[in-house]
Amino acid sequence: MLKITGGSLQNLSMNPPDLPSLRPLPQRERLALFSMLGDVEGSSVIDLFAGSGILAFEFLSRGASTATAVELDHRLCRFMKEQAKKWNLPLRVVCRDVFQYLKQPVQADYIFAGPPNNKGLVSKTIDMLSVLHYNGIVIIQHSVREPLPSNVDVLRSTGKDESIVDIVKLVLR
């Protein structure tokens, strides 16, 4: 059971499918993240490796105008679509491989990425966003054992061990 931590949906719960690959950002890290981000009213967000979509739902609850969740697992895509309909939220769910999705230009104020840990996907995601010359804020959830590449400036951090969250800006060359 996951609980929305702030905004218009605060304290509402959702129950995503119980899948071994699912590792939603813990509640305390979500609270810390939105405390660091401040007001996200009217912003747009893309949630890569969305899983349950909890981050996209948190952004929408806090007044983001648009949210896109990109997830490959069809069960999770169905869950997010049903949850968005239940809560009457304008969540766009893209059931597709993240790296296929990132072959097109992306427009958003924030991109959140929580790829599976320790598979080299943090660097691959950053590299893809660099190729697209993405200049918004990137939020990366990663393991301490998978450090960020050198082409980012870390603005803020929270978490520990398997749940580090860095707010970064890409260093575009």
C-alpha cells in the first residue's frame, strides 16, 4: 500500500501489483524530495521507469499540470491507468521501453528516473537525456553502488544506501 504524501490527494492510498521488480520511492524520501523541490504547481513531469507511478501521482497531487509515466510492464501500465481514472487525474501512461521512448525529444520541467539498481541504467539514462540536450531538472533514484556519471551537477541529495535521490542538472557540451 502506497500513500500520497502531499497536495490534494494527501493520505489517499493505492495498492499496486506486488511485483519483485517494483521498488517505489519510500514515503520519507518522497517527502524530502518535494520539500527540496518546493512549489511544482503548473509544472510538467516525465516519470521514467515509472513502476506504480507514485512519483507522477505525487506531482499531480501537488498541482503539476501534466505528467507522463513511462513503464514497460503492462500490468503496471494498466494499474496506473485505472488509478488515474479513479482519482480523475490527467496521467498519460506510455507502456514502452524507456530507451525507445527517449529516442524522441522530450519536453518537461522535471524528469524522474528510478531505473533498476546496479544495471548501468543510471548512466545510460543520463547519456540519452544528454543526447536530447534536455535542460530541465533530472531527479535520479539510484543505489550508492551506482554513482552518477560526471556529466551532471548535483543540486541536492537525500536518502541512503539503496534509495539515494539526487536532483541534478545535466552538463551539456
